Amino acid sequence: MAATVVRYLRSVGSPTSAPSEQDPDAGHVDALPRPDLRAVGDDERAPVSPAEFRAVLGNFASGVTVITSPAGEGEDGPAGFACQSFASLSLDPPLVTFMVARTSTTWPRIARAGVFCVNILGAEQGGLCRAFAVSGADKFAGVAHTPAPVTGSPQLDAVPAWIDCRIHAVHTGGDHLIVVGRVEAMGAAGEDGPLLFHKGRFGRLADPADPAGLAD
């Protein structure tokens, strides 16, 4: 893993060595415990309220993805969660990034796996997104998937595109973690339009018959 990952994992007391013949699990990491990174003291007033922050940032439309990783030793099945905070980061080397809440119960499983697949959702897959946004449920129940070619992370059937990655770096960002992945393989399956998220609602790109732009 990159030096930044090693520094982060050392700071939280997690294993940092790469896999070896003697210890093939050495590269797996435990994302917990995490240090308190609260930037505003209990006796300080935050410059904006959480409600105002969400309302204003909700004006930015984003795509929607499902981040998945394979089952680890002793786990019942693969891990996954719905994620709108995904973006491309670098062309050379090919890097992508996503943000995950530090309170996420799925992230430690992805961190231990050390790999993930970004499944970019299409306009008709709002239900799939909702299924992966529920905590504590069997998110993969009834969801067809195949192993991504390099990491084995679940590649969901019928998604317009997928990106198979290894964890390259993890950075802290307030109450979230910024995860950087190095792209190992990727593909696009069709011409379906994207699922969009805007002001708390799903939307899609309008077709020529709907000039409004963002259709519900």
C-alpha cells in the first residue's frame, strides 16, 4: 500500500505490512478504532448548521454508486453501501475516490478486504440504491452479481459501468474518510442514462421530449 495508507493505519493501530507467503492476511486492515477529528469544540458554535449545510449542498446534483467488496474470513457475505460522494481523481495513475462516514459499519469490512468495486447506477436503479442504503439488512438478497475480474469484489448485474479497485490511500476529512482507489479494471455495459441525486430526490437526464432537463 502507499505510504499515506501506512501512516494512517499506524495512527489508528492497524496492521500496515503487505501480504506475504508467511502472513497472507497482513495486508488486510482494520479501520477501527478511529481518532476523534472533531474540528469544532463543544464550547464553539459551528459557522453553519448541519441543516443549512445539507440544504445548500443539495443543490449540487451527483451520480449514484454502490461500493462493494468481497466477503472476508468468517463473514456471511460481501459488503456494500450506496454512495453518491464518488469521483474520478487521477488519469496517470488511474485513481478514483469516494467518501464514507466514519460511523459506517460497512467501511471496516471494505478496509479489511483492501479492495472494492464501484458500481455506477443507471436511471432505473433507484430501488437498487435504496436497498444498499439500508443498514442492518441483507443488502445482496435477490441482487445478481459476479466477481470483478481482478479483486473479486461484487460486480452488480445490469449496471451501466463498473470500476474494480484496490485501496491506494485513506485520508481523514472531519466526520468522513476519503478513500482513494487505484483502478485495476473497468468496463461499461450499455448506453443507459445515469441515476442522479438532487435535493434529496432521484432524477434522470431528460430525453428530448422532456426539455426540463432533470426529470423525476
